[in-house]
Amino acid sequence: MSKKKIVIVLTSHDRLGQTGEKTGFWLEELATPYYVFIDAGFDVELASPRGGKAPYDPRSLDREENRPPSVVRFLSDQTAMGKVERTTPLSSLVPDLIHGIFVAGGHGTMWDLPDDERLAALIGRVYDTRGVVAAVCHGPAGLVAARADGGMGRSILEGKRVTGFSNAEEDAIKLTKVVPFLLESRLDELAGKGNYSSGGMWQAHAVRDGNVITGQNPQSSERVAKLVVEALA
């Protein structure tokens, strides 16, 4: 029997607004889910809007002694690092071959993923076929344009219990006025009042509602990934 396939979507955007600073995807939010999926026996492909090398946020490397074990493992894994260097363009993916899609976070996602029509169509199709749609931290920014029923229906988030990077966390890192929109506010608008929830700042918090799974912050990466594995079992 062939392995079930999970696609992890990464941002292609590498600039933090007008600050002049670099950004991209957050390494822990790729590495931790990647190994949860690989170790559970899934086929894992990395994709991005542009394809090719996906940029990581340099801040996500942190000091070497503080790196999560998954990041240390990923950086020394030539196969995994090769996938980051050669991500698949979103336009090349075949939705009906995908069992689950996972959008990793990092501030870059806030710029290029919300308006990407290819990503919205891909996620909508996976959702319609009862595949698992998941995202962590700023990753839910990649879900905001996805619609059910072949892209003609309602938001896939409408009426769903969701989470994502909180306004309080954005304020704590002083990027409230840098990001193009506040993710918590957008999720609350799309899902419906009362359907967004958050835990404490920098505390693991993940929510599963049907085939939609979301996590609040980097600390939630493992919990979200395990919920994906559970949903695909």
C-alpha cells in the first residue's frame, strides 16, 4: 500500500514589511511537524508559491544551545534540507493525490499566502475531498481565502473552531503595525464570533474541528502535527 501524502506549504516571502529585516518561514514550525509526519510513515513534500528555495526567518535559528531538537535534526538532515532548497511550486501539485496539507508559519506567510489563488484552490479541493487541512502560528493566513464547494461556497473556516497567532503575541513582539493584518482578528471574522480561541502567550494550544486543525504558536507545532496524524489514521 502506498504511503499517504502530506504537503507542507512554506512561504516564498522574505521581507518583513518595510522594516528592511528578513523573514520567511519559522524553522520549528517546519521541522517539528516534518518529523512527526515522517516518523509516522507519511510521504512528505514541501511546496511554496514560487517553488525552489524557501526562505527561513533567521530569528528562528535562535542561539544554537536553545534550538529545538527537531531543528537540530533537520539542519543535519541532507534529504530534508534538500527539500527546502527545491520546494515544489504550488502550481505543480495535484490536489487529488494529497491526503493532508499543512501550512507552516513564519511572518512571511502574512504577505504572500492570503491572496494566492492557487493555494486557496488547492486547500479548498483538499477540504472538499475530506482531506485534512492544518496550519500553525501564522500559517492560518494561508487558509483565509480558501472556500468549499469548488471555490464557490463559504469559507472553509466559517463556523469552525480555530486558533492562530494571537493579537497579544503579535503585540508582544512589536509587529502589530508591521503585519498587513492581525491574524486573530481575521480568523475571528471568518470563523464567526466566539470560534477563535487562544491559550496563554507562548503556550501550546491546538484545535481540531472536523478536518480543520490549527495551532496558535511555534510551541503548538507538535500538538497540531499529532492531531493531523490522528485524523489521517
